[in-house]
Amino acid sequence: MTDWYYAGGGSEQIGPVPATQLQALFQSGAITHDTLVWRAGLDGWQPLQRSFEELGLRDPPPPVPPMQAVTTDPSPYLPPTAAVLGEAPIVNGGEVVYAGFWKRVAAYAIDAILVGIVGAIIGGTIGAVLGMLLLGTGNSSANASGLLLIQGVANVLGLVLGVTYFAWMHASSTMATLGKMAIGIKVVRENGERISFMRGVGRYFALIVSSLPLGIGFAMAGFTERKRALHDMLCDTVVVDKWAFTPYPERQHRELGTLTIIVLVLFGLLAVIAMLAITAAIFMAAKGWH
């Protein structure tokens, strides 16, 4: 076996090494075409390239250039786009299942309980702080003014909380409050678009109109063509199944659903208990009066 020698980086002589090692060094890039090599029988040191045929060497294939990202934009001048989380395409032309009166009642009952709990916690905290600051002065007129102030703050807080919750949730990507999400319905424009926050604010205050007189505006959701309440008509909104105006209209449900029935039953029992309690209180008060 022929032994070879080659010049290192500092021109030092390295070897002897077998031809196979010289081949491996070239393939790895440790030596190049111009590296000086020598073996017994050669007239002197010469570039490795002259011994390619003897050593069975050949130039390595050129490196494959990295693949470039393929763009689908028809023009480089188009603005960049990004997917918006929570948004779904609006699909018109399919079947739309409108939410009836009882589904809306169940959703509102859930929302009323949630908002009431949060409002009670926040209002109780603020009321306690204001009570410590304004009451206990020993002045009856000052205490009375403090109570009125606390009551006023509580009323304003309840209004702000209600407006913010309903308007913000209806204008969000879910298009539904927590109660409506639980029941599986949402509030949209007539064409399926999401409503704006300001329209949500207007819709909240339009509830006052629906409540007068005797809540007839709410009851209209039970017999109008698209199950719209009066405040829906005033604000150009409809309440539909959560799968309406989506690519999956077949997932809509016309039936009430188990959760809706459970909520309605519990809400009805609470209403009956409240009426009995009020009746008993009135009866006891009348009996005590006589």
C-alpha cells in the first residue's frame, strides 16, 4: 500500500497516511485541490489535483441551494395579511334557525345571575369602603346623605356593568354573552355580520323600550316571523343558532336542548318561590296591621 504525505496548514509535513485516508480528508474538506502531497516515486511535492486520477478522486457535487419560500401573492405590492383568531367566514344563503323566546329567556337568566353575582361582589366592596368613609360621623343628616350616595354609586355601577358586559360580549368574536354561549345562540346583524360595540350599547338600552308596557316587546320574540323582539327591530339585529351563517348550517338545533330546559325549570321554581315569599310577606304585614 502506497503511503502519502501532505502539507498541513502551517506547511508542516503530515504522514505517512494511506490513500484511503487522503481521499477521506479531501471529501471532508480538510484538504483541497491545492494541498501539496507527495509519495515515493514522485519528483517532488505537487498539488493534490494532479493525483486525482491515481487516487480515484473527483470534485464533490455542488451544494444544493436552499429552497426559497413560494409566495402566492399575485403582486409584491399587496399589503400583508394575517389570520384573525376567533373570526369565522360569514356564509349567506343557507338555512338560518332563529332563537325562540324560551331559549332567549334561559340565556338571559344565566346572564342575570352572573352579572348579579359580580355586581354584588364589586358593589359590596365599594359600598363597604364608602360606608366606612361617609357613615359613622354621628350626624344623622350626613349619614342619610352617605346612604343616598352609596345607593347612587351602586345604581351607576350596576348600569355600567350591565352595559359593558352585554355590549362587549355581543360585539366580540363569539357574538354572544356567556348565557347565550351556554344555550348555543348568538346576536348578529340581519346578514350575519357581527354587531359593533356601539350598536350593542344601543341594544342594551333598547331593552327598556321592550319592557314597556308589561314586557310586550320581549314577548314579540315568540310570534314574530324571525323571532325578533322589539329591541331587535330597533337595532337591526337577530338572535340565531350559533351555527347559523357558518359553513355548517346542518349543525343548528331547533329544539330547546337539555340545558335550556333545566335552566327554565330552575328559573321557574325560583320565580314561584319568590312569588310565594312576597305573598306571605304581604299577608303577614296585612295581618299585623289589623
